Amino acid sequence: MSHDADIGRRAVVSAPLDLQSVQPLSSAISVEIAAASVRGLSRSENSDQYMAIRTSRTQETLLTSLGAADLPQPFEESGYAMIVADGLGEGAIGARASRLTLGALAHLAIEYGKWNIRLTHDSPQEIRQQGEFLMRNAHQTILEASRANMTLVNMATSLTALYIIEDRLFFAHVGHATAFLFREGGLIRLTTSHSLDDQGPVSPFLPRADHGLLRDSDTLVTEALGARGPGPNFDIEHCSLASGDRLLLCTNGLTDMVTHEQIADALAARHRPQDDCEHLIDLATAAGRPDDVTVMLADYTIRR
């Protein structure tokens, strides 16, 4: 074989592989999450709990005969969950309910969870079914704990959760916490309160109803995890996200004391999420803050 033929052969063999680098949207999103919580001034114990979880898939080549130029860089894609629980019940009972719920959900997600991280045609239905499964199991966990110990008989909790994959937001809700989407100066309320708070002050002598009404300060909650009777009924919905969106989860300790306009003004300043969480709690404190206040804030970005 001639010298030129050898050169040509080597050029063909050694040419870089014509492989397109793939970067799915699931690997390009960034979510910065912060949270703050404070006990209400009329409370003996903070019954709110919060949790943020990142679920991920990774690929990293550990051993190969291929050269580095033929391989993709280490890869990771993620989904993000944010959850707030507002425990119902006197004293430490409410704190126990919210703590038990979030702990149960974190364990259930590992034991049974199918972690949807890439958006497919079937993802909305699969995530809805998974959300219903997790919430009903958390509800059952609270019921079993309350049956096992008579001091916990009225234990229950509100729960509001967000799950982010790619450019889609899924939200599940039962009770009277609230989820907001802040976009281009507008504050959009995503959840509807399951309560009777629009019917005026609640008599302090009104007992817990047998069909499931639960008291939280001056509010009667109509749906909650752990509530006796049929249900609970909860909402699961989804919407699209845009780069630059801010997501806010909060308990009614904030929304009872701080107006939507004040919340929107605070989010518009676009300080670090942790700073804005603390600022929102300061606003509730300045207004009196009788109830526990919990705030979670996330900044959603698509990296280009």
C-alpha cells in the first residue's frame, strides 16, 4: 500500500465521530430554592414544616476503551419538589402531623416513586396518578398514627406541593396553604383554599365537626390529610413555566396578614430567594403574626 493510501486510511480511522451532543431540557433547568419559617406569636409551637427535594438521573463513563473525544461529558438531569405542610390540632399535635406527613412522603417517594424527570406525552397522567398515590398514603399514615395514640386523635395537616420537570409545573393541594406563580410583575394564585375563611370570624366555642372540619386559628379547614370521614379531596393541576418565573409556597400565616399586592411588590425586587423569604416573614411580623408563617421561594431558570 502506498504512503498516500496509508495516510488516507489513517485519516478515515482517526476522524472524529460524527455524533451530535444532546442536551435535553431536563438538564438545562436551574432552580434556586430558599425557605424560612417562624412560630406565630399566639402559638406555643410552630406546626408548619417544609421540604425541598431534587430527584436526579446521572450518566458517567467509568471505564471504556474509547477516547475522551468520542464520549459525552458526565450528564445529569433533575426534577425539583417543594412541599409545605401546616399542621392542624392543638399544641404539639399539629407539629407532629406536619412532621409525620413530610417524613412519610420522602420515604414513600423512594419506596414507590417513579421519578418523572423528562416530559413525555404520558407524563401529566403518570404524575397525577403518582401524586394521588403519595397523598393518599400520607393520609393513611396520619390516620394510623392517630388511631394508635389517643392523644393524637385530631391530628391532621394541610399540604401544598410543587413538582418541576423541564418547563412544566405540577401542583397538588389540600387544605389552606397557598401556591403562587410570579411572572412579569403579576402574581398568579395557583391553589384554592379548602376552608370557610370567607364566612367571617369563627366562634371559639365551635367544636370540630364529625364530618371533618378542623380549626386553624380563626379558620375552619374543610379538607386535610388525616381528617376523618370520606376523602380527603385534593387538587392536582399543571401549567407551563417560563425562564425567570418565581414560585412561592406559603402557609396562611403569611396570606392572612400580608396582601397579594405586598407579596407581589416583595417578589418584584428580585433579591436572593433567601432574602425575599425573610422579607415576607418580616412583613407578616409587622402585621402582628398570630399564626405560624412559612415561606418557600424558588427562582426558575433555563440555562442557554
